[in-house]
Amino acid sequence: MRHSVLAGSALLFSVLASCSDGSTLPTQETPPISLAAAANSNACSTPKGHPGGKILDTLQAQFPWAVAVRDDGLSYFTELFNNRVGVTDTRNRTITRYIQVGSLPTGIAFSPDGATAYTANQGDNTVTIVDVATGQQTGSVSIAASPFSVQVSPDGDQIFVGNNDNTLSVVDAATRQVVKTVIVGFATNAFAVDGSGRMLYASSFVSGTVSEIDIFTGNVLRTFNIGGTTQGVALNRKGTRLFVANQGGYLTEVNLLTGQIGAQIPLAGVGFGVGVTPDDNEAWITLPLDGKVQVFNLNNRRISGTMTVGGEPRRVAFSQAGKIGAITNTAGYITFVR
């Protein structure tokens, strides 16, 4: 059984198109949310932070879906039905170019050195390889099952591709060949890598599971049966806590030291994308049916704020310093929050 992007990957378009008017853009007058306190006083002289909840800007785009932000703020986002990547950055927030990729690009990731970008193209069963310096496509990799998501190993040697079945494809970055197939849950829609660079976490939304994979061996070590429809995943910096957004309307925290799955943390709507801020203080969760982003305080384990961005927010990514967040919105824009 296959689940197309229209049927499965996020409650997706067949459901969401009827739930949003797609016409309400956020403005800079949107009241800022009250978020967590500043980083503690033991931080280094240039501490990482998190956005304060003020909408800085909105950038018009055509059905943007996935987003990746490089350390210097360079940002790539996919336009799903135009089969292309838009290039912008968190400072200037204007589109400087477009790069054609494969059909229905639902995933995007940079290599650790930021020199290469990869898109997972669900429509034509490929991963596109882009040279960031030239902005040109330099090749593609054929994948047996339509890929939803993509992640690069911390050493840049392996590309992990989450597929629309119960497999994860491992691609050798040098040879551009699939070298291993890993059996995981069904329909892997999101990844997270721990700070040590050893563990990969793959969220499979049809199975409602998250697989823990040893990057060095490619073996599945543990499977967490979260339940519901698992979507975005994110880790704290130490790699001890895993956060899983769920279309069932909740966030789940997993203690990776003990393997214990915590109680469901209620959200104000269907959960989809999730990202932990670089200062390790907050997790941001997108609620596409409600046009909102909720903020979960990692210190007191409570929802600490809700921001209305309108439309259908999807993926969220942060600049390395953590002061600006980029949120894709399939209503036709990207929201930058400071």
C-alpha cells in the first residue's frame, strides 16, 4: 500500500485545502507571544538564542513545503507543485533564484558543510543533488519507493531517504548509489540526528512509530510506538530528549536515556512540523489546520505561547544563532519570526 502526498503526508492537501481560506497573511502588528526567559548566565559570550515571537516579515512563495537553513542564514525551500527550490536568506528575505528539481519535492536538507543540498522528490522517485555555490543541479539518485524526506549524516558521507513504504534508503554521497535499505515504519516523513552524530531518528506517520537507527551500522536499535499519526521530530542538543509532533493533536516527549514514552502534551490543533531552538530552550510546533505555531518550553515542559501565522504552516527551521525562525506555509508564503 502506498500513500500519496495528497492522501497521507500530513493530513495533506485533500483535507487541508477545505479547512483554510488561504487568504490571511500575518502582519508585523500580530501581537508577539511571551516566550521563555533568556539563556542562562553560564552561556558563552555569543550565546545562541530563540526568536521572541515577533513576525518580522512574510515572503510570498507558491505552495512552499520543506525548508532548510544553513549556518549563515542561507535558506532553501521547496515549492511543491512547481518542482523547484527557492533560494532566500534570513537577513534579506527576498528570493534570489529558483532551482529546478524533481517532481513533488517534499524534503530538503543541506550537507554539513553547506555546499550541497538534496531534495526528496515524491513524484518521480528521485533525490536531486544541487551545488549550492552555482545553484545548479548536478545529478540525481533513483529511489525505489517515492521518497518523502531526506537527511544527511553529520560527516556528509551518507544520505538517508525516507520512503512511502516501510523502507529507508541509504545513499553513498560519493558514488550517488543506494548502498543499503533499512526496514522501518511505514511512510517516513521526518528525520532528526542527535548531537553526537551517531543516532538517526525516523518518524513514520502511517505506523505511528519512530525508529532509532545507528548511523554507523545502519541497524535499527529501538522502535518507539508513539501511536496516532507521527509527523515532525526534533531533539534537544544533548540528544537525550526526543519530541514528536502528532496529527492526533499532541506532542510526545521520549526520554532517550530510559526509552520511556512520556504523557501526551495537548496541542491546540493537529501537530505537524517541529523544531528545537538552537539555545535548547523551546520546541516550536506547527498546527496547519489552525494557522498557528505553538511553543513548548523545554525547561518546565509546558506550552508557553501560541502565535497566529494564518494559512497552513508546515515546516520550521532556525538560523544557527537561533534569533530568526523560518516557517513554510502552503497558503503561499514563508513567515520569518524574530
